[in-house]
Amino acid sequence: MKRRTIASFAAALTIVPRLSLASDAPVWLVQAARLPSTAIESGADAVVLVDEVNVTVSDDGRVTTRRNYAVRIRTRAGTSAAAVR
């Protein structure tokens, strides 16, 4: 019984995020989430998929910085990689 509950929970975690990603997330994040796992990731707690910074300086001198950051959390220990710094 316990094994079936764990398997059901794991299946729900796999399906539910994909449904919400399609409707709520920006295109760049959906694309990053679909990247396949690599052999290098197997021992990692987290893997950064996207880390992009764009800086724009307008004619009046105003600086706008935009960062796109996506991380794949593989273990509970990897959650710190998702913190905004």
C-alpha cells in the first residue's frame, strides 16, 4: 500500500507541474524545463538551466536589468539554488 501511495504521489508531481507550466510560465522557462537531463546531472542537487542577464540603458540614462533564471531542483538539498540573490 505504501509503495502505491508513493508511486501515485510521484506521478502527480510529474503531471501537475507540466500542466501549470504550459499556461502560466513564460516560453523561455517552458523550453528550459523540457531540456533533457544529462549524465553530469546525476550526482547534482540542482542544475542551472538558464542564467541570462540583459541590461538596457535608455536615452535618459535609466538602467534596466532583467534576469531570467531557471534551475532544476533534483534533491531537497538543491532548493537553495532556487533562491533569488
